[in-house]
Amino acid sequence: MLAAEQQLTPSGIASIVRQSEQTVRTWLKRYQSEGLEGLADAPRAGAPRKITDACREQVVEAVRQRPRSLEQPFSTWTLQRLVEYMAQQTDIRVSPDTVWLILLDAEIVMSRPQHKVSSPDPDYLVKKRRLSRSEIT
């Protein structure tokens, strides 16, 4: 489209789409010979997926719930805990990287839990500030 509508050369298009000029030429040839259908990815060889779409949805549903509500003995999810939970639920064992990619697909980012230190002492915050100032000097 850029080549036809804006009269751009393959090198100009390559700089815009951040691909090599050869890659742009290949796509242009496919577009010219096959039209829009030629731009679709061709099927690739490889092992079939281990995990079904339903199982992927189950991972996403699980991570959106508190582990204790699913009768788990912990209060926060980690990738490894999700792997173990899904293996129990589906009898399919995948790597933590696979779980991470499933979550990434669902736009879910897992972060390390943030631990808060608190105290029932009513003067806790005053003492904490005083302590942090004395560490600076």
C-alpha cells in the first residue's frame, strides 16, 4: 500500500516498518502476485500445541482469582504455582514460560509480591520516619 499510494521505494518502506529491504521486496512480490491473501502467514511445521484454547482460558481464569478461593495453600500466584495448579486440573504439564506466554497473550503481567511492613503501634509511622532520616545522615 505504501508503495502504490505514496510512491515509496522498498528502501523507504523498510525504514518505516523497520525491516530489511529484502523483506519488503519479498512482501511486495507476494502482494503483486497473490493480492491480500498472499500477505497471510503460511502454515508452519512443528509439533502440535500441547495446550488447548479451553486450557488457556482456564489459566487466565485461575490467575484472576485468589489462590485460596481455589483451595490452594498460598495467597499469591507465581508461574510455577500456576504450572502445578494447571497440571492438577488438566493433567497437562507445561513450562513456566508457556504459562507466561499465555498470560502475556491475555495482557496479564505477573509481578513480584510487594511486602508491606506494618505494626499495630500507633506511633509506628513516626518511628519509621525517624529511623529512615537517621540512616540518611
